[in-house]
Amino acid sequence: MSDTFRRETHLSGRRGFSPPACSGVVFWFTGLSGSGKTTVAGLSERFFLKDGQHCLIIDGDNLRLGLSSDLGFSDDDRKENIRRAAHVAALFAKGGAVALVSLISPFEADRRSARKICENAGCAFVEVFVDTPISECIRRDVKGLYKKALSGEVESFTGITSAYEPPISPDITIKTVDCTAEQAAKSIADYFNMLCSLHEMTAFAADISAKAGEKIMEIYGGDFSVCQKGDESPLTEADTASNNLICAALESEYGEHAILSEESKDSGERLKSDGCFIVDPLDGTKEFIKRNGEFTVNIAFSYLGKSVMGVVFAPALNKLYYAAKGLGAHARTLSDLSDETGGDFFGDGGKIRVSDKKSDLTVMMSRSHSDKKLEELLQKNKHKIGAEISAGSSLKGCLIAEGAADIYYRTGFTMEWDTAAMQCIVEEAGGVFFQGDGSPMVYNRKNSLNDKGFFILNSIENRFDE
């Protein structure tokens, strides 16, 4: 491993060096009229300004006084209003500010477009669902808008005569009937601080994954024994050695966060923590035993149930994949991380992106897992498939992230540690990752079994017909 990589990792803020400045962030508050969006955004602004962080509020009412004064409340006008707001927010966030956007933004497709605008500008987009029952919104209605809508005086009023589509997978959910506005604003500030820690955390996780890889390769090059765990999956001394090294390092450096690892006993205490490391110390043990090189070390970090940092290191291939929310996805060999990079761990060098293919798709196949359901799915969609390639472990998701393949379906069971790291890498590279039924994947759950399967796509348009 390069000396530059070691310096960046170990001479970080925790060791007396200032960590990289946090990039700008867009917090997008969505919810019904009267839900408390603007109140929470305003209190969040106070937190940021008190800490010296540049910040501004983009409020729906203010937009319609100026930038969007030519727009009404039709679906098309709402869409255009959101598009304008997203571009303004992205401009400020790209300059390093925190943009607090408070818009009803009732439709999922429009919020998804806003996310894409901001992420294409290189900004983290944090969807905040201010989840307040409509009965409470009506009770708070100081403007009398709900009363007018119910009496027919106001047309196209969200929640009454116009639909509101709740977010499918918000980054933050605030239930205002269960917490104070101050507590809600504190959760926004906490999320921002978490985002600011991800650069340093990712570099640290990459460093210890490489060290674990060294241990694994020492064992890989010699004779090793194989035993069976209770679920009949194989276990080698490489799994154990890697697990011990990674967990000890994470506990030492990030003891405030929980750890869920395949090879460590789970006490359930992690469920009390917003942040949790999710570790597979040797993903692809069957490939390790076959000595085909297609095994990885996986380290992820989940926050409020979503994967926001992922590192996948393939020691036999000397290939490192890593990503963090708002910072993009990257693929490098360890030799790439030399003095020539200047220690710019999240610079443009090595940045990866999913392909833009819509036909003749390259489908990833597992080396060790297949079943009749998957075979039937592939047969039904064979007209969309141009090629099939196989790989082991989390490399399948990483290959999609870097555009070498386009789609992967897993119909069988997996565990949280199998998917968490590669999910962040796929999503930061512009891909999509869902459970088999199309619902979001949630992490740091009581039951760590992924029992619905999952799929990875370069574009949601390429989802297979079932």
C-alpha cells in the first residue's frame, strides 16, 4: 500500500489533522402543507449558522414571490417549480453551502428528478420526509387553506383534492407528533456531521480492508482448513483473522458506532445505534476455497438504516472499490494510491459510473448461486440480454458500478453484510439497488436476513419483467 494512502488515512482529524472540508449538501424537506417543514428548516438553519456553516433556506412561498411567480399549481407547474428549486439548491451546495429546501413536492418522480440534478452537480441530496398526519396539519392551519380546500374554494390542494405520494425511501423521517421541532432540527445537524465524517471514515475503512487483505493472502498462499458453520456455509481461518483485525480497528477508532459482522456474535445492542458498521470479512469464501481470486473484504457504514459508505477490496486482484454518500464511487488498485495522486482520495481519478445501455444488456451471473426462479426470469427477458458474465462475491455489484456489466438479479437469500458495501458503491455510481419486490433495502435490522432477494440495475428502466 502507498505511503500517501497511509498518511491520508492515519493523519486524519482524529489524529490531530483537520479532515477535508464537508462538501455542500441539499436537505430536501417534503411533506404536506402545515407539516412543519419550514419550521424545522428554520431551526436547522440556526444550528448551521451558529457553527459558522454557510446556509440558506429555499422556501416554496418565497420562490413563488420571485423566481416562480409565473407558475401556478398544475402538475406541470409544480414540476417546473421543483426543477428550478433543485438547480438553485445545487448551485449553492456546489459552492459549499447547506441548502435547506422546503417544498411540498408531492410527487415521487419530481423528487427523484431533484435528487438527480443535485447529485449530477456533485452534491449530497438528503430527502427529509416531514411525516405529519393530515388531521394534525388541518389543526395547525393558521392560513385557513385546508378549510378553503375542503369547501371547494381552493383547487388542486395537496392532500385534499390533489395527491401526495409519500417518499419511498427517505434519508430522514421526522414524525412531528413524536418530537419537538428542536429535536427534529438537531437530527438534521447530526446527519450533516455524519456526512462530514465520511471522507475520513472511508479512507480508514479502505486502509483496514487492505490490511485484512494482506492477512487473507498470507493464508491463501498456503494450506488452510475448512469447517462448516451452523448454516452449513464454509469458514476458514482467513475469515476469522480478517474479522478480528477489522473489528478491533473499528472499535478502536469508531467505538461510538455499532458493528454487525458475519463472523462476530450479534448481541442486538446495535439496534440502539443510528450508525452501524456492517462487515463481511471474507465475502466469497467458496471462491477463496476454489482459489479463483474472486473474493472480497466488505466494510459498510449504515446510518438511519441506509448504506452511506462502502468499501470492497479484492485482495487477489489488488482492486479497491469505495464510495460514500455525496462523494461518488471510485475504483483503484492500491498502486494507484501513490504519491502521484497527492492523497486526493475522492478526486476525479478512479471515479466510476454505470453504463447508459438500454439494450443488449450484460447480465452478471453468480459463480456459486442460481435457482429455477432466476433461470425462468432470465429466460423470460432473454430478448433484453446481450451477454452474460460470471463473478464471485460483491464483485458483481462493483462491475456494474464501473460499467463492465449492467444488471444482476439475486433471487435467493443473502445477509446484510453481503449487500451493504456494494449497494453504496452502486448507488453512488448512478445505479439502482432494490429488494426483489422493488422495496428499499434497509440495514441494521433486527433480522439481518435479506429474504426477498435483490436486483442491481444501471437504470431503473432496465428492470426485468417478472
